[in-house]
Amino acid sequence: MANAKELRKQIGSIKNTQKITSAMEMVAASKMRKAQERMSRGRPYSDHIRAVIGHVANSSPEYRHQFMAEREVKRVGYIIVTTDKGLCGGLNVNLLKAALKDIKVWVDQGVEVDLCLIGNKGAQFFRSYGGNVIAASSHVSENPAMSDLIGSIKVMLDAFESGKVDKIILANNVFKNTMTQVPTLRQLVPLDAIKEEGVSAHRWDYIYEPDARELIEGLITRFIESQVYQAVVENVACEQAAKMIAMKSATDNAGDLVDELQLIMNNARQAAITQELSEIVSGAAAV
């Protein structure tokens, strides 16, 4: 019966793990609801300012901001948003695969790449994989503030303004629903006016008050900050949804494993009883 004792111990260990993963699933579900509410509150502003900036970039203003001007691409900057913690399935892996695939396209063309990493998992990956990391923010809370991100964003934007970087691409997971989180890469600057969803290709003329330069600079700054902040907020919602699904899967798998081990233990016990009965009958017959 030593084997049965070992199986009982293993079943007990798996049941304890199952309790932990079940609790983590409930915690993730609770956090996901809050993250979804936060994400939903920010989306209208993020989408509307994207449409506004698309119209402005597609117009012929008195002042043309350098963030609106395309130039020869010699170096590309990536802002990659990942999670700080694991246990969220393939969320980070899928995003990093998509980012690396896009990076490879530029590298094959002889273009250099700079990285701004938001989230501890991305930093850990590129420490081992390699890459020119010029800015990083980790340990961003589940309720991120712009002050947590502004330093890293400014490093990348300063690199664009100084001409060190010619294009900035934002990579993050977009929350579609609880079961679906989509790795998405989008050009942040220069402003890709024609391709912005919902923006007409028609060119508009605007009257700027008090001054075109002041208004457009302020608008573009708010736009870039809002896009990165919304990407981080969406990534938090994606993290909690992926974590909830991963923990539910782990809990279910633990239950299946307990059932399998229980069946093995019952078979082993039955085999031991059958053997003992055979030995008793054989002994009685011999007498």
C-alpha cells in the first residue's frame, strides 16, 4: 500500500493547488471588472482625440508640427506594453511574437530599432533576447497613472524630435472580450492621418484660436499621452482576463488530474485486495 499512500499525498497536493488557482481566478475576475470599467471610461476620449488629430493632420494648417511630417526611416522606436506579472497564459508571448515579427521587417531593411518597454515581462524578455532599450517603466500598478509613464514616453518623443528616431510604433494588447485579446501594433508618430479609422481623406481648413502652433502642439501632446495611457489601461484589462482564463483552465486541469489519480489509486487498491484474497485462498487450499 506504499503506492496508495504516495498517490493520496499527490492528490492532496493537487487539491491544495486547485484551491489556490480557484481563488486566483475569482480575484482576477473581480479585478477584470474594475479594469474593464477603467478602460471603458478612457476609450471615448482616446477614440475621439484620435479622430480629431487625424483631421488636423489631414488638413493644411498654418503651422505644420514635425510629428505630422513623414521622413526617411533610418531608425524606428517601439513602445511595447507588457504585464508586470505572469500567470496570464500566452498574453505576453503573443504580443512579443508580433512585435519581433514587425521588428524583423525593419531590421531586414537595414533600419535600426530602439525600444521603450512598459511592463516587467517585456524588460525581462529583452534582457535575454537583446535589443537597444532606451527607456523602461516597470511595476506599473493595476490603476496606472500618467505620472508612471510620462518619463518613458518623453524619452521616445525627445528622440523623435531630435531626429534620432524617425518613426514610433505602439505595441499592446487590445481587449475585445473576456476570451479574446488581440496583439496590436499601430504607428503613433508621424501621425498616419489617412489610415486613421473614421477619418475622411478630404482635406479641411481650420481657423485656429489663439494660435495654430500653441493649439496643435498641445493637442498632439495630449493625443500621444492618451494613446499610450489607454494602451496600458487596456493591457491591464487584458492581463486580468487572460489570468482569469488561465487560472480557470488550471483549476479544471487539476480536477481532471485528481480524478485520474483517484482512479489509479482505486485500481491499485482493488489489485492489492484481489492479490490478498488470492493468497488467502491459496493458503487455505494448501492446508
